[in-house]
Amino acid sequence: KIVGKPVIAYINHLPVFYFPFMAVPIKRGRHPGFLIPEPGYNTVDGKFLRDIAWYYPYKDYADIILSMDLMERTGWKAKFKADYIQRYKYSGSFDAAFQKSIRSTLVNYDWSLRANHHHELGNKATFDANIDFVSNKRVWESSDILDESLAQRVTSSVSYRKPLLSSYLNVGAVYTEDLTN
């Protein structure tokens, strides 16, 4: 264990967090705790602190991360991410974000939701769902993922596949939304 008291976190000589006592375990494997945030500065956001996050592993099946980004000039963003898997049965992920963005005198509240799920139903039948919804493209403006920041449209789909005689029965639906218009 690493033990410290008092623990004060500073950003540019400004105290941000205070913990009267902190013990950090040094052990292998997955265990809950805070993740290390990323401080920085750029001309658009000003001073920022990204990924102030809490990590929680749920048994051997899921990883959950609840995080927040704070930007001096452009607002804040809250994020929820979960990845899950049950071997030979199902797997998937869920990402949600809500942000308050400030541009000069204009304040916007935007959200995004992204999820995917794959389920083995037995007898070689499968169910797949990919969901992608956003309130506005602004929610991805500061994204580090190139596909998000350049996205022109979002697509959601649902499909079911089952063996039928000597072939397969495939049933699916697709929804596409144009973000530029």
C-alpha cells in the first residue's frame, strides 16, 4: 500500500481536491478506483482537466467507467462507458455522454448514445444491435477519435440470423441520420 495524509491535488497552484487520508493499494488485477486525469491547455478550451474518472469492475463480466471533462472556456462533459462479456453467450459496450458547451454567448446542451450488443442464442442463431444517436454533431467536436470528429451521419442497425434448412434466415433493419443537414 501507498499511504499519504493529507493529500491535496493542485492545478497551476490552485487546490482542486483535498483528501485528509489516502491509501492506494498496489495489487495486480482489476479493482475499483480513480483513474489518472489528463491536465492540459489549448487555445480553444483554455485550461482543462480530462477524464476525471472512477473505474469499477463488475465481477468478471463488466468494466464501468464514469468520467468527466472540465474545460475552462468551453464547459464540461460527463461520460459513462461500460463494456461487458459473458463468454460464449453475449458481449457488448455502452457509451453515453452529456455536455454543456459554451461558445461566446451561446450555451448548448448535447448528448450522445452509442451501444453495440452481440448475443449467441443457441442453434447458431445470433442477435446483433448497433445503436448510434446524437443530439447534435457538436458533442464530438473535441473527440480524439477521427471517425467521430469527421462524422457526416450516424447509423443504427438491428439484425437476427438463424440457420434455416440448408441456408440462413437474415432479418435486419437500418436507420441512418444525416448530421450535416
